[in-house]
Amino acid sequence: MMVLLDIGALLLFVIAGLRSHDEAAVPAYFARNAIPLVASWLGFAALLGTYRRLGFASLWRTWLVAVPVALVVRSVWVGSPTGARFLVFFLVVMAFTGLFLLLGRGLMSLLTGRGYPEKRGA
């Protein structure tokens, strides 16, 4: 269930980004942005055990690796942005994917009444 929530949050991020650039109506633009992001997320989530150990720590570890890798793959695939524009794009993508993931997880916690497992001994 949580994997679907995270993928949904990432896809909403892609849609929001496309809408902000007036590109939301072009399916190819959606694919070129969503495929690297979702593939990277699922690959690194499996590698890092994101859904075996639910919590913010596992979410952020995956986010810190999967999103930058996806961004580089997407930029090589599309051919843009480059130079200083890549740095700005990187910062925007990291901020907003993190926000969308955090909002999705927070909303799920509120709706289910279940927070994340507490650390033992804390």
C-alpha cells in the first residue's frame, strides 16, 4: 500500500511540474519524466528495503538516492537542462519531490490513525 502511495505522490509531482510548464497535455512528456523517476524509485526502494522498514528514515534514504539518479537519467534522455539550469532544476526537484512524499505519508498517517513505528528505547 505504501509503495502505491509513494508512486502516486511522485506521479502527482510530475503532473504538477508539467502543468507549471504548460506541457501536461502531452503524454510523451509525462512518460519521459515519470519513467526515470518511478523506475529509479522502485529499484532503489527494493535495494534499500524501503518497504520492509517503514518510516521516515527509510523514505529519506531512498529519496536521497533515487531522485537524483532519476534526474540525471531524465536529463541525459531529454538533453536538458544543463549547466546552472541543471542545479536549479535539481534543487526544485529535490524540494518538491520531498514535499509530495512527505505530504503523502503524513496524509496516510492522519487518515489511518497510525504513525510510524517508534524507535525502541526512545
